[in-house]
Amino acid sequence: MEIITTINDMEQYHYFTPTPVGSLLIIGTATTINALSIRDNDKTDLPLLSKTELPDVFLQCVAEMEAYFGGSLRDFTIPIAQEGTPFQQSVWSKLLTIPYGQTTTYLQLAKDLNNPKAIRAVGTTNGRNQLWVVVPCHRVIGSNGTLTGYAGGLWRKKWLLEHEMKYRFGSQGMLF
């Protein structure tokens, strides 16, 4: 999957879909998904589309999310775009290489970017990822193996990692 680095001045659409860990707000244009945000409820001041009004890319996103949570999808193919600096883009691109059901650390990500001193910048960029689950920032853990920082809440990060372990390796236990 490739992250498109520019977002045109196209009309943005908004739609909520349920997941096992909360309401997923999907934001995008007629051709790309620009943000995925998990929430405890589906309250927003944004104008929402009905399911019958959704562009094809939104229908694809909903279908892929359902497949992911059903355990049958490991790699997303929806077109995505989020704006960011070249460094941020490099971090988000590196996140896309973390295999389903596996984790890496912030330090390892910085090393993979040939900049081990950028560990804090990597962590900050990871936290600014707007494409929840699709760009798998939940697969990044602390160097000591603990779950650290997650905008959706650490319980969701734990749930996602255990979900992926279950469907990749056949077990879902207390990993963290």
C-alpha cells in the first residue's frame, strides 16, 4: 500500500461504522480515505453521509474493516492519503511494513530509518497517524516490551494486537 502525500481540495465526506472496539469515523474524498478515528460513540458535528450515499472508496473501506475485524483481512488495499512532512511520510511508510500480528519498537523504527536518535520524533509521528489500523501504529511498543501511548486508548491497542495474534497464530491470550 502506498500513502498518497497530497490531499486535493476535494469535498470531504464523513461516515461512522461500528467495530468491536467502538465507532469508526471515516473521513475522505470520493477517491481516498484521509482519516480513520475510533471513538466511544458516533457523535460528531460533522455532516454525515448515509450508507446509500457513500462513494465506492468508503464502501471498500467499510468492507475491509469488517473483514479485518472478522479475521480474514491482513492487508488493506483502500487508497489512503494523509498530509505530513517527508519525515512523517517516511515513518508512516515504515509502519506499513510491520507484518500483521507482529510488533516493533519505537527505537527499532528509528534505526530502520537510519536515525536512531530520532526515537522521540518517531513516537510523535506515530501518534499523529490519522489512519487508524490501516497504517498500523498499534504494532509499535516500548523497547521494554510494554504497551505505550495510543490515541485510541491502551485497551484498544491491546485488543488489536491480541486480535491479530489470534488470527495469525491461533491464540488470543494475555500478551501484555
